[in-house]
Amino acid sequence: MGQESEKKHRKIYLLLIILLLVAGILLGILYFQSSQEIEKSQKEDAASSKKQEHSMKTNEKTEKEQKQGSMQEQESMKTNEKAEVNIKEMQAGDVVEDSVITQTGMEQFFYKEELTDEVFARMDGVSYPQNAQIGREELCYLRVLHTGFDEKTYIGELVVNQKIADDVLEIMKELYENHYPIEKMRLIDEYGADDEASMSDNNTSAFNYRTIAGTNRLSKHGQGLAVDINPRYNPCVRTKNGITTVEPQNGSTYVDRNADFSYKITEGDLCLQLFLEHGFTWGGSWNSVKDYQHFEKAVE
């Protein structure tokens, strides 16, 4: 009995040991699988986090680019608006940068309009006295671009008769496109309507109310039908009773038209050619007087 009981106990112990071993193996397998699942989950979480972070960065970059694009567009619009506004705000003699002309368009700088109250206020009692011979409505204000002697681009202005406004505008545009040098182009009112002062400063001008000497008839300038170009280098030369007068006086150096100097209007000159094509007469071709700066047009 004792031996059988001992054998029975041994079997039970053996079974318990086997059960414990099996349980240990199963626990080990479960632990290994659990570790793999956790590691896999961690990797997936890390990948998901990276993907989310990349997506956020991409979105931030897109938003930033959109903002920059929007800002650039707004700046561009502001620049264009500024350039557009500045056309009217600019004064004769102001330099115009190439970038502004490119943004705005050259055509926008060449225009004509009736004499505004602002322009007429500059002329009233100066180049335009109260008179019964020519009305304000017969005159026209021109704004143009011209190339200065320093090769920069400037705002220019002229007052001419309505009847020649389109001609002069076309001529000035073509002169500018060909970089023809005109030093200054301001209303003669800036010189107190003093012809000598304006010409001495080499100012290109047109309308200035005055009558022909010894008559009550308006001169071509008094009608706004004449334009003087670079007058100092192209003076008016008169000889009477053996006495020669030069206007302006500081243009005496340029009386000899056979001399070689810049800004001379002569045969073959583009300025002369354009005015003749538009039906103007050149004072340099006259016999009794040589008015090399002067172009006038006869109209009905």
C-alpha cells in the first residue's frame, strides 16, 4: 500500500510539473505575441504621427504660400493703383521711371483734355488774359512724355488749339518713341508768360496770348497754333536795317546753322520731318525771318 501510494504521488507531481511547464510555455508564447503586438502598434502610431506631422507641415507650407501669393497680388494691385493715380498727380518736369511706364502703359501718359479749372487757374491773367478773340473752350491741355538731354523720361505739358491737338499729340508720341531729346516742356505761365525767359531756359512751349506787332490780330502762338521746340538751340533770328536780333539772347551761339552742335533742327531732322508731315510750316524756311524753333499750322 505504501509503495502504491508513493507511486501515485509521484505521478501527481510529475503531472503538476508538466502542467507548470506547459503553462510556462503558453505564458511565454502569449508574452511574446503581446510584445510583438505592442511593438507593431507603437510603430504604427509613430508612422501615423509622422504622417500627420508631414500633413500639418504641408498644410502650413500651402497656407504660407497662399498667404505670400495673396500678399504679392495685393502689393501688385497697390503698385498698379499707385502708378495709375500718380499719372494725374505728377507734375511737368517730374522724372518717370521705366518700371512705372511698363506697369501703367506708355499710352496712358499721352492724353488731351479741356482746360480744367486747375490748369486754367495757372493761366488766367498770365498767358491767358481776358479777351474777346480766343475762348478758353478753343484751347486744349496736352500731357506727354519726353526724353530729356540727360536721357531720362520726363512729364511734359502744352496748351494748344483744339484744332491741332491730335497732330501735336501724335508728333510728341513719335518723338518720345524715337528718344528725340527735348530738354523741358512746361506751360509758359511758369515763366510769367515771358517769352524771353522761357526761351532762355530752353523750354518748349505753345500757347501764349499775344498780338502781331503793330496790329490787333493774334499771332499763331496767341491762337495756340504754333509750337517752339528747344528754342535756345534753335533761335529766332531777325535782321532789320542792318541790325540782327536773336531770341533768346543766349541763343546767339547757335545762329550759325552750318556749325556742328547738338539739338539743332535742320533738314533731315526727325522733329522737322514729323511736323511737316502733319501739315505744319517751319520758321527755319522763311526768308525775312529765320525762326528755327517755330512750327505753325494754318487751319480754317
